Amino acid sequence: MKKIFVVLLSLFIVTFYVYAEEINKKTVKIQTLKNNPSIAAAKLALDNAKQEYNSSLGSFLPKIIGNFQCNDDYPYTLEIAIPLFERFETYSDLKAKASEFKSAQASYARIVSNELYKADAAYINLICLYEKIELLKNAKEKRIENKNMIEFKYNSGEVNIASLRKVEADFAIVEYDLKVMQRYIETASAQLLKAIGRNDYTTILETNERLAISEKLPQKPDYDSLITVIPEFIIAQNKLESCKIQTLKAKSQWLPSLTGNIQLKSRSLRSLLFSQWLPSLKISYTIFNGGKRYAYMQTASNNLKIASEELKNIANNLKAEAIEHYNNLTNAYELVALKTQYLSVTKLLSEISAKEYVNGIVNYEKWYSIEKDYFSSQIELLEAKKEAVLKRAEWNTFTGKSLKGK
């Protein structure tokens, strides 16, 4: 019975064992590109667009058709059809597929960029949690020191019971916040694993990296030039080009088509190349097709105007979005500098007030307020750093810089 209990306990432990895995920014990017399902689907869509473009190149090649007829003096026929002029249809189709392929490339770039940002944002959140845990651990140690000091002063009659209960409550709050952050690591790990594209949610992710803002604020860009490399603009631009091509194709419907044919007929398959050669030239022109050509031209013309207006609208939206992203990034960087300065001030005040309180120069309320202000300024700086790193990631995603080195 004891052995059975040990086996069952072992199975229980194995089942609910949570694995830990160390991760960093580089591995997050590599794993996201490898495992993310949205990126995988986008890659397949891009491959389809490439295949369609490549297949459209074959439209310029001659068509070769082999026939066998039983009731014919020359049962074996090899026909070669060479399209000499097809009213720009082949050219239009090729150009349209080329535009679609460029749009597919831009769509793929946007999807990859967005998915990398989601993973990056989840990783930044994880780093921030670990840093916050470090701050809370330090705060807990400091609260223990404060509690011991107030207990000593209370026993000496220097402070009242309310002051003692206040530091005890403050210690309990910090201890609770620390436990919450430690538990939230599992949630943040699951969020990051989801963004990467992994489903092993029992894994706890660990990292030794910390939030760092080493890069300088980028120079204010030329927004008109910047938006031309953004995927949404490229997609709209290619749509406009495709509509221009469709307009050309619609106009060419009024032209005739010209096809050259060569037929090789033979009584036997072996002598097919040495039999009758029957060259021909076929000219076809549609005299009337119920007004479809006119309707096609009108539709193509309207689509061209719509695409032109959409491009203008997207350009305006992207320009406004670029200005917003850059200003948000600037604000975030300046806030970090401000919070860093404020932290150095509160740290100095904390050191001075601690000595003054021990020596009886300042009262309990003033010392305690400065202590809490110092801890709050550390948390505020951490949150400001997190926001700045996120805004930088947003900027890189928007401008496509996150794909560099992919």
C-alpha cells in the first residue's frame, strides 16, 4: 500500500511540475518567427502569390496541343499556337499578378512585424515583472528594518501604537504585492508563450535581461518620405497600379487579337515532324458583345478613381499616425529622464531623513512619508522605462525597423 501511494504521489508531482526556461529578446524573436501560426499562414499566402506570379509568366510562351483522330487521313496532329497580340490581356495579367505579389510581400511584412511586436510587448511585460519583484523584495527588507526600529521606539515610549500598526500594515501590503507579482509571472509567461506560438503553458519563463533604454531618440523624420515604406501605403499603391492596368486592359477590348498557328499532321507518330506543315494566322475581333466592353471600361475607370482616393486617405492616416507615434515616443523618453532625476532626489531625501529621524530631528510622519515617496519613485521610474521601451517597439513596428535582421 505504501509503494502504491509513493507511485501515485510521484505521478502527481510529474503531472503538475512546472518547468522553468530561460529566455531573452533574441530567442523570443527567433521562436516567434519559427512557431507563430499567423506568420506561418502569411508565409503560405505569400508563397501562393509568388506561384501565381510565376505561372503568369508562362502566358507569353506558345501553347502546344497534341490531337489524335481516328477518322482522319492524318490522325496525328501537333498544333502550336503563338499569341502574337492579345489586346494587352497577357501583359495586363502579368502586371496585375506582379502588383498582387508586391502587395502580398507588404502584407506579409506587416503581419510579421505585428506578431513580433506582440511577442516583444509580452516579453517587456515579463522583464518589468521581474524588476518589480526585485524592488518589492528590497522594499520588504526595508520594511522589516523600519518595523523593527518602530517596535524599538514603541517599547521605549517614543511612538504610539498607531505608528507601530501603520508600519506593520505597510509591511503586510508589500508582502502581499510581492506574492501577487510572483504569481503573475506564470500568467505573463503564458501570455508570452501564446504570442510566440507555443502551447506549453506549464513553462515558467525566466530572464536575466532588464529594461534598458540605450538607444537615442531617433531624429524627427520626413513624414512624407517615411510613409512610402510602410506596408499599408505599399499595398494601397499597388492596388492603384493594378487598377491602372485593369483600365488599360478594358480599353484594349476594342482591339482585335492576333494568333499564329502551326499544325503538323502525319499518319504516324514517328514521322510527325516530317509531315505536313500548315501555318495559319488568325485575326479575331468582337463586333458586339451586348455592351460588356463599355461597362467594363466604366467599372475599371471607377475602380481607378476609388483606388486613388483610398491611397490619399491611407497616406493622410499614416502621416497622422506617424506623428502620433513619434510624439508619444518623445514624451516617453523625456518622462524617463524626469523620473530618473526625481528618483535621485527622493533617494537623497530618504538617506537624510533616516539619519535625522534616528537623531530625533524630524518626526515620524515626515520620515515615513519620505520613505514611501522614495519607494513610489522607484516604481514610477520602472513604469516609465517600460512605457518608453514599448513606445520604441511600437515605432519600430510602425516603420518596419523591427524586421531588420530577421
